[in-house]
Amino acid sequence: MYYLQMLLYFLYAYLGLGLIFGFWFVFRGAEKIDQNMHGASWQTRLLLVPASAALWLLLLNKYLKQKRHGS
């Protein structure tokens, strides 16, 4: 029971951090990775929040690599 509870807390933490990152990423950070995001409406960006929240570790890694290499 203890391990299941810890797994559930880990899942909550992952999704909570992912949701925070997802909103930041689609409204601020995505333009640095994908030039096609320039001029995207807020409705389009809002549709990308769930995917960004679920894949936030991969997107953060890609964002940091892009920022480090400056290309």
C-alpha cells in the first residue's frame, strides 16, 4: 500500500510540474524551438497544453539544447 501511495504522489508531482511547464512552454518557449509557432492564436496554443504537460521532460530537454546551441 505504501508503494502505491508513493507512486500516486509521484504521478501528481509529475503532472503538476508538467502543467506549469506546459502553460509556460506553449505561451513562451515553443517559439524558440519551432518557428511556425510565431503568430499562433491563443486557442491553438491552449490545445497544445495537455501534450506539453505530458511530455514536459522531453520538451524541456529540447528547449535547453536549443538554447545552449543558439540555433
